[in-house]
Amino acid sequence: MTALIDELLPTAKEVQRRAAEKEAEMARELKQRSEIAAKERAAKVAELRKPSGMSEEDKIKLAANAINRAVANGLTEVQVYRFPNLLCTDRGRAINQQEPGWEKTLTGLPKEIYQLWLDHLQPRGYDIRYQIIDFPGGMPGDVAVIVSWKEQTPTA
């Protein structure tokens, strides 16, 4: 009977050793996936810092399509872009604090969007808002770019 029990039921020490090995293997895999994700994120941020290469006309068409779809759905604003705070020179601090000149912290595509609004949308009465939309670990995270066209009611 002892031989059969030894074959079927490992000792607690053996189970602990196998569990520790499995835990270490899972930790290695998690670390490896995390490192790969960090490299991919860094590459994506580097790509987003570069000029888009789109013509002004194509940018306007994209904006018009997003606005027209939102209007067709009864909306008065639309999130046109979301980006990591790493595309701001201060990681989104000025946007989060709503400091004057926050737009000077923008780089890459977010800066292009702001310039498109400044050149073409603002003169047509559109508003733009950049805001932090998540706070991982209590720190500013991703930034949303929202274009709106809601009529402003005068304040008395």
C-alpha cells in the first residue's frame, strides 16, 4: 500500500517545490510579456511623435467625417483622438492643471490635431478640449482630444 500511495500522492514538500517552480515560470513569462509590451509602447510613441505625413485636405476630411458621424448620432461633441501622456513634454501635467500655454507641451500627432483645429475648425466655431481621461496609480494617464460644437449660452 505504501508504494501505491507514494506513486499517487506526492509529499507536501514535492508539491511545494513544483508550485514554486510554476510560480517562478509564470513570473518570468509575465516579466517577458511586460518587457515586450513596454518596447512596443515605446516604438508606438516614437512613431506618434513623427509627422503624420497626411495632407491638410486629408486631415480636414477625417475631421469632417468624425464630426458628421457624431452629428448623425445626435451628439454635440466627439472624441477624435486618444494618446499616451508621453506625447506631452511634461507628461500631461499642464493639461491636467489647465495651465495657460498647455498646448505648447504637445508633440507629434496631438500637436498636428491642435494646429488643424487652430487653422480650420476654430474659425468655424468649433471648440477643442484636451483632457486627462485616466489616472493609473494616481498619476495622469492617457489624454483625450474632444471637438465640440455645442452652442454656448451667454452668461448674464
